[in-house]
Amino acid sequence: MTNYVWVFKMKATPGNAGKIADILRQVPALNMPGNIKYDMAINGDFICGYEEWESKEAHKVSMQIPEVKALVSQAFPYMDGMPEMLFEWESIC
């Protein structure tokens, strides 16, 4: 099986990391086929996210689900720029 992992960070506008976290905490409840794990941590105005998927394609498809797009778009007003990918990989074992 090939798993895909994506780790990212985003910066919130001052004082809004909690608002972004409240929005993103709703993501695991969405029906996202192929999602294995979704987690995040907050450090000051920064949020770091960890997503594990059955494949890179499953992650790509999830970003087109209307409920996912709608929820993620709610976080944009509180973000200071776009999320930055820290690293990604596809396992081969």
C-alpha cells in the first residue's frame, strides 16, 4: 500500500489561531474517502497540520468535495497568507 503524508503550517492573523483551529477541528467529521489521519497543533499564531491518506490522489480528490472546500474557505479570512507545505512523501513499503 502506498500512503501519502502531507505536513503543512499556516500563520493566523494576530489572535486568530484559535478561530482557525475551531474551523479545522470540523474536518475529521467530513466524509473524506481515503483519509487515514488528520491532526493539528497550535503554537502562538502558527498552526501545523498532519494529514495521512491512502494515496496522493485521495488527498487531491478530497479537496474537491464541496463540504471540504466550504469548510476550508471559512479559515481564509483568519489566515496571514497561504499554508506552507513543510514536507510530503509517499511511502513505498
